Amino acid sequence: MKPPFNYRKLAYAALDVTDLDASVRFYRDLVGLDLVQQDETAAFLRCSRDHHNLVLYRGAVPGLRRAAYEMAGAADLEAAFEFHAARGLAPRWLDEAACRALNQGRTFRVREPASGLTFELFDRMTQLALPYRHTVTKIARLGHIVVGTPDYDAARARLMDDFNFAVSDFVEGRFSWMRCYPNPLHHTFAMGLSERRHLHHVNFMVTDVDDIGEAMNRMKKAGVEIVFGPGRHLPSTSIFLYFLDPDGMTIEFSFGMEEIPAGNGRLPRMLEMHPNTMDIWGSSPAPRFGKGGAIGDGDD
Ligand SMILES: [Fe+2]
């Protein structure tokens, strides 16, 4: 049975960081997100009218705490909860106070067991009155989150069968790029076979190719390690730049992405495992590319 619910979009990533102030400075001043609010334990940043598109939590181990998706509507959220419960995933609602603290409507969390990643699904987020200021980068949106897991096949099946993710392209047995149906963006989530569970990278899409070039020079001047690119991905045709945050977690800027409309989409392509699949311009990633960051336990 196809999961009976639809998504609107990838809404935010929650990261554990070891030095909250240093990470706020990095994501605000170098990545170009607006800081919305910060206290002792967490900071909320945005690149849209949404109250947050990135939440940083003070944590002992850097990593991805959870991935949060906004559903197409309230009925989709309810249907997703029922479906996940029936599939034995033990989803759990957040209480009202927790939803209010997140500036979100009804919200539940559910752990995908094969990757260990906690997903958060919710209906609506507070839209802020003032626009995103795009101070140093014209970020278009939080683009996608990528993780690695040894249980790749099981996680892939769960995400398709239980989470209603659609595979856009894949490398057989190794890697899948997935969209959150019916959102047309080529991927908002991707997953690869790995020796351990870990965050691979978090992506922000930018509005102009100049944002990529300017970011490269800004990062170099600030002493930020660039670990891959600039280059162009074969699967999504996007131009990319990857760099490391203060904890060594990999962040990506990318420009351009194929869109696959619901109901009129192409079939997923089975791509060759080849360096040029990752960069048709032929550059190679540095050793720390996609290595930093654990998979956290999901809760605040
Ligand atoms: Fe990416």
C-alpha cells in the first residue's frame, strides 16, 4: 500500500554542535542564515519566512539530531502518524508546550530504524513578519540532508514504503537520491551505504551561481576548509561547493536542481559508480568530506 500522505517540503535540520556561539557565528556570518533566537541551549536560524530552517543544539557529540518535514496539510500529518503506528514505528506526538516552543503546529517524531535517524513531521510553522535578509548569500532554501548507514537496503525500503519518499536516481546497492512526494525537487534527502551511521552533509540551495564563487572566496579568507568543489553533480545537474562547519560537519551550497513533477515524472535512473557521477568537472573530494557528524537521538 502506498503511504496515504503528502509532504510540502523539507523544513529544517537540527544539528548538535559542541560550541554553540562559534557555530552561530559560522552559520550566520559565513553561511548567511538569519539568527532568529538563541538561548543557552539552542539557536534558531532561517533562510526563508519560516521561523527556522536550521536549529543548533548545544551537544557533546556533533551530528544530525533530526530531519524535519512540513506536511501538505493537517490531514496528511494525521494519516502519516496512523500509518507509521500501523507499521510498528512507534511515532510519538509532541505535547502542546513543545510544539509552541518550536513555533510549530501539531508535531510528531518517528525514528527510521535502519538509519537510526529521527524524522519530525508537522503541520505548519510560524511565518515571520520580516523577510529573510540574505546578508552574504542569497539562499533559496534548505535543500537536502544526506546520511550514511550500513543498513542501506532496509533504510531505503522503509523510506519508500513507510515515508513516501520517491527515488529520483540511484547507484545500485550504494546510494539513493530521494524526493519527498509530491514535492518536485530532485532530492530533499539522500542516503548512502556506509560502514557506520553518520551525517554526510546538509545542503542549502542558492539563487545564483555567483553565490557559489563568492562563498568559495569568503570561506577561504575565513580559513574554512573546502572539501569538495566547486564542481557539477551529474544526478541533479547542480553546481556545488562543500565546506566544513566548526565541528567538521560538511555543509553544501548548490545552484540549480532538476524538478520531477508528480504524476508526470521520469523513471529513476540507475547511475554508474564513477567519480564523474559526483563531479562531471572531475574534481575529487578531500578526506574529511562527508565524514563528520553522528546520528543523534532526535529529542531536545
Ligand atoms: Fe548534496
